[in-house]
Amino acid sequence: MKVELTVNGKDITADVEDRTLLVHFLRDVADLTATNIGCETTSCGACTVLLDGESVKSCTVLAAQADGRSVTTLEGLASDAGEMHPVQKAFHEEHGLQCGYCTPGMVMAIVSLLRENPSPTEEQVRAGLEGNICRCTGYHNIVKAALSAASGVNP
Amino acid sequence: MIPPAFTYRRASSADEAIALAAEYGDDAKYLAGGHSLLPLMKLRFAAPSVLIDLGRLPELSYIRDERTYVAIGALTRHHDVQHSPVLAAQIPLLAHTAGRVGDPQIRHRGTIGGSVAHGDAASDLPAALLALDATFVARGPSGTRSVQAAGFFKGIFETDLEPGELLTEIQVPKPAVPAAWSFQKFTKRAIDWAIVGVAVQGHAIALINMGTTPLRATAAEAALASGASIADAAALAAEGTSAGSDIHATKAFREHLARVLVKRALEEAGARS
């Protein structure tokens, strides 16, 4: 089927199989490979992107379901001038990653979380990241990054 | 993992969805948020040849205060149930339970009607709706009918919905004492399905994952009604259940959890009201 998605502000039209998952559309059709494929079972959150501004796991959304809608991936966060998004900056400042595999999904989940709740408590950040698994950091610096992005410490 | 090949059809109205289901018959499945169906398809537990996407039917996404009950459109997302001011005030058990489903990403996609129609005994919302004595409204080629939650869940992933029928609305009576609620969910990881869960509203007790369907703890409810203490009633929580054993827990451990969680839930509901 023919689908037309707005990805990071750019319209992308393609003919895809009906069963194409959004994550495969992003990686293989749109050629945006920041979004990682982790568990493929809606558990790990590595494939988290924004669909019409809200976090979703792109391994469990069909490209067809996103037809006509707007998707934001990690590549779409920085400004046109190349300046990092506050959440990206906060990950850098707080050392919010080790191997980096979960990072694109973590960043997108936090961007969505802060849109819904711009001043979360630590407990709310931890609850808001229940859908994202990290096997390196123990989460502490990821949570610190979310809180520092929220407080504008790294604007 | 990708699902087996299928034909995607998008419905632009509830009537069109029902007509498409009639056209394709048993080969078709309705697709709401897809967060139960698509994972099953990836695992080849389900392989419908047609998916009828309900994702563009705003007419079935609403929460309306109808004085004696709250009407919830079947396509209302968990996120919207969780954050509904109407439900927070009138039926806090339901708002809270919706916020315990999966994780934020899942709640941005999953719908209350999808969860009910999927009929998984391990799901949170069917048990909460059973404790709340909800009514489910289904529309099919021959009209609309209502089914009580108590008679809706029939077996493993089996509900009272007829082939081609579309669940359109969930009607939840307002509890006499909204604050008399509790939701207990025992999991190993935050986003897991409940190994055992309990939803309590007043003296109604529903159990998650203690059989092939969500269940009412009828023996414990009867004991409470005849004046038993919370501890004595909770001791009967596993009576009449048929929990299974799996990699997460044995049947005996699930029965133990049911007794412990029902006790906690009744105490919490009592303390809140």
C-alpha cells in the first residue's frame, strides 16, 4: 500500500507491504537509523519515537497506522543549526549513557514525558521510563539527565 | 519479527468497520491500538488475513458523564482514561488501573475496548470493569446489544462478542462510594502482566490471572456480606479459582498471592473510604 508520513518535518511517500512496521519504515525506507530495534516485543523501548508528539514503540505500530501522521525520531530533535535538544544536552552533561543502544529510545521517551509533565519528580521520571530498559547504567544518570533537562540546568 | 502477511483496510466509520467485517468474515480481525494483536501476530499465535483498522474513528473515543454511569468509547486510549478528570472524581479505580497498564508508550496506543475485546485473563482493565459491574455495548450487522461484564468473559481470549460484532461503548455505573477502591498488581518487572492482581470497589472483588477469565472472588465477597472480618474473607480469596502454573509462578503461589493481595486491597479500600 502507499503511505505518506511526515518524518522529522519531511514528507516521505512510499509503497510498502501492508505488514510493514513503523520501525522498519523509519530505518529501511526513510534511512533514519538512530531508532534501534531491540526486543521487537513492545518491552524494551529502544524503538521509541514520537507519533503526533507522543511516545510510541515503533515495533508495534504499522507504517499503515502512521499514514498521514507526523513522526519524530532522534534525528529530528536537534535544531536546524545543529544545536542539540535540551534532553540530548542533558544526557551529554550527566553521562546518561554507556553503550548507547537504549539512548535514542530513552531520549524520545523523556521528550514525551516532559511535554506531558514539564516538572516531574524523580519518582515520576522513573515511572515514566518504565517502558525503557537499560542494561548498563542502572538508570541513575538517565534519571538525572531527565531531571536536569526539566529544570533547565542544561538549556 | 514481523507479522504474517495480511491485507490492511482502514475503516472511516463504525458502520464501515462492521460492513468490512461482514464482507471478510472469519478471516478478518479488528485492529484498535494493536498492542495485544500485533505481538500475537508476530509470534504467529494469530494470523488473520485482513486487519480492519479502527484507528481513525474519533466517534468511538470519548468519556461522558451520564449521571448514573460514565460512558467510555471503546477506542478511548488508556492514557486518556488515566488522565480523565471525570473518572478521577467518579470512578478513581478505573483511572488508576488504566495508568497501571503496560508503560507510557503502550498507554498512548492501547484502548480500553481493545483490552476488553481481547479477553486476556492477565489484563488489568477487564478485572477492574468486572469489579465495577460494567456493561459492554456491541454493535453488529443485526443491531446493538448490551452485555454485563459478569457474563462477557467466556474463556481463554474468548468473549461473548459474536463474529463481526464491534465493541463500541463501555458503561460503568458510578460507585456509591467512589473512594472505596484498591488496585493491587504483583509483578516482577514494572511493565509485566500481573502474576496475580486484584481490583476492589466497595465489597466487589475481581481477580486478575486466577483462571481462564477475570473472576469475581465470590466466596470472599459472600463472607464480607455476611459480616466476616477482612482477614477471614481474604482467606477465601482463592476459593473457586483455577489458576495455572507457569514459569512465573506455581498455582499454589498464585493462590497465596490472591489471599495476600485481597487482604491488602480490602484494607486499602476501607482506609480510603
